[in-house]
Amino acid sequence: MKAMILAAGKGTRVRPITYTIPKPMIPILQKPVMEFLVELLRQHGFTEIMVNVSHLAHEIEEYFQDGQRFGVQIAYSFEGYIEDGKLVGKALGSAGGMKRIQDFNPFFDDTFVVLCGDALIDLDLTKAVAWHRQKGAIATIILRDVPREEVSSYGVVVTDTEHRIKAFQEKPNVEEALSTLINTGIYIFEPEILDLIPSGMEYDIGSQLFPKLVEMGAPFFGLTMDFEWVDIGKVPDYWQAVRSVLAGQVANVQIPGREVAPNIYTGINVAVNWDKVNIQGPVYIGGMTRIEDGVTIIGPTMIGPNCCVCSGAVVDNCVIFEYSRLGAGIRLVDKLVFGRYCVDKNGTTIDVRAAALDWLITDSRQTERMDAPVDLFGSEDA
């Protein structure tokens, strides 16, 4: 069976991470989110996978290659052009990306699944496809029912008693929402859907193709299912995803490494004197990371590989990416550290280099500077 993973977007809402990492490659405890999707597809018999790529396309292609080591076949459709010898991404939109593949050579010849590449899911795709076919649908959206107070963060879908889709609302106010069913970015299509998408132009599934189906009165359905769905569409979402995994709340994601103490996991060759640090789980520490004496780490916290947390530092409820050096005496509470950037849980970003604070948070591969410790982010509500 055939599937497509949408991976061409720039991921602007997950910046600064997506400055150098495409959104499908964002790691959930050292494993790209797209790898979980590939594994799910394989489990349900989808072994031929097309991936549309654009922004930082080479990162995705070099990691997954032809898919052989994942037990599937993967091919890529690049959206963009070459300028001055460099690849320049120019995404065609989710529907435009599907159409480009089909125009190149008809690939989608039977029922196929399309997944957005920015969520952890544990969905019974086999059951969903069977329901879609039973309905005689040309398109089916997998829906989730969320608490009403959360609807303003999602695209809301309105269905009738037969599960036909009648209308959409994009991130409505709570008071104006006509439904609590949301679009999860998981779609099941018949090949005929591609006849409705124009060639050679940007075209979106949610804002253009789906309204057209409603207007036509096409057999277009929404299937509400109860399944694990962890969105990483925005920085706060990603933060919560990592926290959920560390807390053991995501069934299909295992914490890597070995458990050296209750709720404390490490990769290999972590340099730490356990008698001289205070670590309260759940915590993951990546391989070849150094934790100096006097450090306090309070979970849920992830510290990536090849980091250095210097003496006396406090790291509380944080996500620290690889090759980060946290200076002596620094206090980080509710922060995400990625390269030269420090981001709070609401997505507000500090460029530590521009702020002349890169002696406190910097690349662990640089020569260390011996400055006095400063309580940079120590406020209780940081």
C-alpha cells in the first residue's frame, strides 16, 4: 500500500529549531518525529512512501535515504529550484505536492494515506482505511474530539449525523466554535481526488481542496477516533511532547538509553559523579555529556548528547539540545536551549549571542570562558 508524508513546510512556528532542522526531523529524545510515522506506516502495510521535501530537503533525504533500513521504500519529490548552485525551496502546498507527484508519473493508484510530518500518532490505520472504503468516500479526515477550551488552536470540522463533512472553522473563538472535532492532519484519499487539484501551482488541502469537496457535495467524511496524537506544530507543543514522553504518557515512544536510577536515563559514557549532583527525574541525559559537581537537574528535563552542564548550574523543566554548554551557576527554569537561542515555554526567544550572553549558554565545542556565575533566568515564573 502507498502513503505520503508531507514534509515540505518551513515550520515557522517551531523556530528557532527549524532554522537548521526541518520540522519532520525534530527529535523526540534523539529520534526524528518522521521516523515514528514511517514505523507506523510499515506496521499497517504501507511500504511505498512518497515524501515531498523543500526546506532543508537534504537533511531528510540523507537520514531516510531509500527507506531500506526502515523496512519500506521511500522516494522524494523536491519542490523548489536551483539558484547560484544552491537549492532554493519553494513549497507547492500540501495538495500541490500530491499533484506534482501524480503528474510526474501516476503513483497513487489505489486508496492512499497522507500524514503531516509534525505529529506523534498511534492510530489504527488499518481500521481507518476499512471505514473509509465502507463509506465509499473519496476523502476522509481523521478527527479528534478535544475539550472546548482547546478548539481555538486547531481547525474545527463540522459533520452531520452520517459523518459527512459540512463545514470548517479555522481556529475559531471558543464561543463561536460549531464543534469540538478537530482536523489531525491525517487523511485517506482515493486517486480520483487528484483530478480536482490544479497542476503546477500552490494548492492547499485544508483551505482549498476540502472546501471544494464540500461545495461539490462529494462523498467526504470525518472519522472520529480515540488515539495517541501529540502535535509538535509550535514550540510549546514540542515542549509538551518531550515532557509527555519523559513522563511515560506516550505509549509508542520509549525513553532511550539505560535507567541508572529511578526515572533517570542516560546514553553511553556520560561523565557525572552521581554522589555530587542532585538529579530528580524524569530526566534523560544524552551520551558524551558532562555533568559537573554541584549541578541540580529537575525533571521533566532532556539534555542532549555532547553537552556540558557546569558546576552549580540549575536546570529545571528544560529541553537542552546537543552541544550546549550551560555556564557555571546558571539557573534555567522552563527553558528550551537550541544552539544560540534560549526559548521560554510560551515560545519567546532570546538570541544569547546578540544579547552578549553567549558566555552563559554557548556551543560546548568552543573554548570555555571562565566568567563569574550569574543567575540569568532565575525568577520563579521564568
